[in-house]
Amino acid sequence: MATRWPVVLEDGDVRLRPLRRRDAKAWLALRAVNARWLERWEASSPVPTEGPSPTFGEFVRMLSAQARQGTALPFAVDHRGQLVGQLTVSSIVYGSLRSASIGYWVSQHVAGQGVIPTSVALATDHCFGPLALHRVEVNIRPENAPSLRVVEKLGFRDEGLRARYLHINGDWCDHRTFALTVEDVPEGLLARWHARRVRAASVDGE
């Protein structure tokens, strides 16, 4: 089932939009600066690959093709007009499951500022709204404390451990699965996230 693409989702200083070939310089610089911050969480292939790695332009074309086919939604994450990361809605399945997975990375310099929780909330609401999906999941390494805080802040349900679930940084690694169904957030996940931040601010101000 193909979905409308491109899609742009915004809330305050956070904007999700398609990754473009002209992002090459900023994207590559961001990845280089954050190499040590990100490398231990990077997906890898268990099968040796042959030939040169794809260029950034080829990478963007591949993602755009997946988006047009409706199998993934690859978003660049902007904060105050600056590229700071990437979020991908992948494994989009319809039929009796109607589910998708969300994965992301963000620059260390904006970690903890609400950029990724806002991005995940925007993407989840898009999945439950225009895409009419029923379930969204996020799979996280048990030792990835920053990502665990993201799903905790958003109220994702912990569905347990998946042993040796994904090949990460050269090895098969356990992941914990967190999920929401559309019935869990009738008010919308972004609205829930905003309400939580307001409550936290009021407590801090007391």
C-alpha cells in the first residue's frame, strides 16, 4: 500500500522532513562528529558485503523509493532549522497486523532536549492517523539508557526482551521491545507528551 510522500511533520522547534541529496555535507559532518556516540548502536550486516558502499545520493534514492512504495518513512530530524538526526518508520505492514517500527539517531549536542521524544510522538501520530496503523514499536538495546528514557517519557509499554534480535555493531544483540496501539493514546501521543512536559515544568517551578 503506497503512502503519500513527501511528508513534513512539525511541532515547535522540531521538524521531520524527507532527507535530501543536498543534506550530504551536513549529514556526513554530523555522523563524523557523533561517530563514538553512535557506533555502538549501529545496525550491521551479518553477511559480508561486496563492492563499494553506496554514495549519499544513492542512499537517499533508496530511502525515497521505500517511501514511495509505502514500506518506510525516512525522515531527517531538524531542530531550529538545523539537521540534528534521522528517524525512520520501517517495517510498515498492513493487513491484519497494521504495524510499524520506529528507529532513530540524534546528535549528542541536542540529546536530552526533547527532540527525539517529540519526533517519535509526531511519527507515531502520523502512523495512527493518516496511515491508519494499529501498532507502533520501538526496539532498544537494554543498555541504551538515553533511548530507554525516550520511551519512558512517552509511555510506551515494555513488552519484554527479544534475545539476539538485531545485528548491531558486528554482533547479534538483545533488544527490549516497547509498543503502543492506537487505543493506548486516544488523545494522540504528541498531546500526551506536551501534557507531561507541562506537568513536569509545574513541579519544577513549585
